[in-house]
Amino acid sequence: SWIGILDEDNKTIKIAAFAGFEEGYFTNNKEITTIETSRGKGPTGTAMREGRTIVCNDIINDPIMKPWENNAIERGYNSSISIPIIVRNKIIGSFNLYSGEKNTFSSSEEIELLEKITQNLSFTLESILFEEDRKVTEEKIQQLSQAVEQSPVTILITNTNGDIEYTNPKFTEVT
């Protein structure tokens, strides 16, 4: 299994992490892309380009695997699945699995389970980004608060009823 991350600048997919029997599969394979070329029409490029799960249950006889067929067969891979990783409504990568058995990914229940696992990965990544955004926002609010507190001009904030909600120190000094 491996996770690929999209390099948006050149539309290539970089290996972010992998586990299991690899034996040089990634180093021997050339670039995977999301552009509709021979290296972009495989399961991973198609899944990321079209935003849907792509299953290849017979690597030897599936033409979309032609650019990777020899390397896959040498390692005993016979089936593969590629599921897009979507974060903030944008495809950022893919979760890819291989099997030594043909037709490994033919059960809709198994495919749904793998898609749910990928959705959980997406949710986790979104949560991390949300937390990072929250921290940045807090820092900006802190900076704005300090600027308002130290402002050389008077600042008065009221609610819609005209009640005073906040005054800065300069306002208090002047009044």
C-alpha cells in the first residue's frame, strides 16, 4: 500500500508513504501524473483526475496498467485499487493498495470499507488543517488585539443597541 500526494505545479504524484512488499517498485517506476498521458491513465492518475475509486482486478490484462505491468508482475501484484484522498473538497492525493491475488477488490463491501478508511484519513487531514488554521487565526486576533490596545487613537466599540462593548486605553485616557 502507498499514499501518493499531488504536486499541483507539475501534476505529478509523489510517494508520501508506503508499507508492505515494495522491493523497489516505486524507485523502478517512472513518474505518475494526473495528465491524460499513458502515465496518467493508470488507476492512481485516473482516480485523482476523476475523483473516484479505480479498481484493477487483473493487472496483466488491464491496458491501463501497461506502463507499470512489468514491475507489478515481477513483485507478484495482480490487483490494485486507488482511492482519491479529498481534503476541503479538493483531491490532494490517493490511497493505493495492491494484492497478489486477481479480483481482490471485487467485493463492493470491501471497496466501501476501503473508501471509508480513506474518508477517515481525509477527515484526519482536515482536522489537522483546521487546527493549524485555528492557531493562525488566534495569533492574528492576538496581534490585532495588541494593536488596538496600543493604538494612539481612541477606539470605541458598541453593539447594535448603542451599548458600549469595548474602549481602548487611549479612549479612557482622553475621556
